[in-house]
Amino acid sequence: MSDWRIHILANGRFSVRFCTEEGLELMPSMENIPSLVFLLQSGSRCLIVDTGFDPEDVGGQGSSAVQGQGESLTEGLKGLGLAPGDISDVLMTHLHWDHTAGMGLFPGARFHVQADALRCFCNLNPNEETYYRPGHWLHLLDRMVFVEGSHELMPGIRLHHTGGHCPGHQAVLVETGQGTVALAGDLPFDYSGLWSALPADFWETYRRGKGGRLWWTKEQWETLYAFMEKKGLMNQPCQAESLGYGKLRRMCSRVFLTHAPELYPSPVGVLSVPV
Ligand SMILES: [Zn+2]
């Protein structure tokens, strides 16, 4: 059994609001959501799970973000005596905008992504495009490694398809000195109603106005589809069994979520597990 250490990096907080241009809230906002990045370390091996958000680029209308001193990903790594070049592998729970902003920081890393996380782009609700930032990762497609279901990446690190939060969502199971810890991204949160809860005229106005930049360009779609065709990813979704949140909780001694307020390092910095 390998003993990985998990370091929890503070990445800032954001609030997502969907308001009319006059500031009227169209649905309950998500306020002050803490964002975490997990760094896994065993000997000289360093991996990272998800890469945080860009405070200048939060989805929604009327949204805001705070990323103070010490909360950028590079500062978090520096706090551990590391630089982005020390990270060999980046494990992506999924590709939503608040997990992908730092992907371009890692010059030599491979990115481990469920194949379904790309396949889902063949059937995306048009408004759901706004939850992804292809600019964060389209230039990294050649460094992506695609997982079908579950995969033991190395001793003590397993990736497991969960679905749930979005197609191609995965959890990272880590063997630590205190048992198996699951890094479960956003698994229990369901945003599927968002695309229908907001009225069509909101989406139209949003797209014509400030939100317009969040819809993908024709060139971005063409780049993605050409890559998927080349890699044979235009086929059926993964048939492997998905691991639900309840089962994950029963299987693992602890489950850490990306936006867990109780895990947020205070004072800002890095929290190491086991402590
Ligand atoms: Zn998400």
C-alpha cells in the first residue's frame, strides 16, 4: 500500500449569479463558493487534481470572485516549494470552467480525462457551452490521456468514472496513511436544471451582450471535432459502471469535494492530509 500525502491548496472564492441586465436575480445565486486544488505527493512524485478558476472569468451575469494573496495556483505550489514544471500528471475530475483555468501552467504534464468528458460535447445543450472554456485546454488536447471507466494510474492512485455532476466526471481515489481518500470534484451537485430554469429570453440577451464570449467559436468546435475523430472519440459513451456518491462514501474513509468550505485552508495557504 502506498502512502500518498494530500495537500489542499486555497484557490479563492466566487459567487455565481444569473441576473438580468438591470440586476434582477433570475434564480438563487451561489454565494461565496470556496475553490480548492489538491496536490498529491509521494516521494518525489507530484500530481495535481484540477487546476482552479480564473477570477476574471466567472460564468453567469452579475457574478464575482475574490482571489487574494497566496490563492493563485502558482503561489499555492510555491508554498510547497514546487513549480508547475514539477507536476508530472494533472488529473481532471471534469472540464467545467472552475476546474480548468490553470491547465496551461504545466509545461510537461499529461492530463488524465475521462473520454466521456469529450464525448459529451457531441450532445451539449447549447447554453451549456458557457460552462466550459475551451481556450483553457484546446491547445493541450495532444497531452490528454483518455480514461474509459476506471483506471489504476499508478500504485495508490485510481481514477473512476462517476458521471452524475456532468458526463465524464471522475473521482480520484488516493491511498493515504489514513485509508482511501476520494477526491470527488463536484460529484453530488446537479446543475442540469440550470439550462431550463432560466428563461429563453435571458439566454438570448446574455448571448447578445456580456455572455457572448462564452459561446464557442466555429473554429473551436472544428478543432475539437477533428481531434475527436482522429482519436476515435465520436463513438458510444463509456459502458463501464459508474461510481455514485453514496458508494464512494461507503468505500472511502474520507471524501473531499472541490468546493468544501470546511477544507478551506485558514489562514490562506496549504493544508496537508494526513496531518
Ligand atoms: Zn462542475
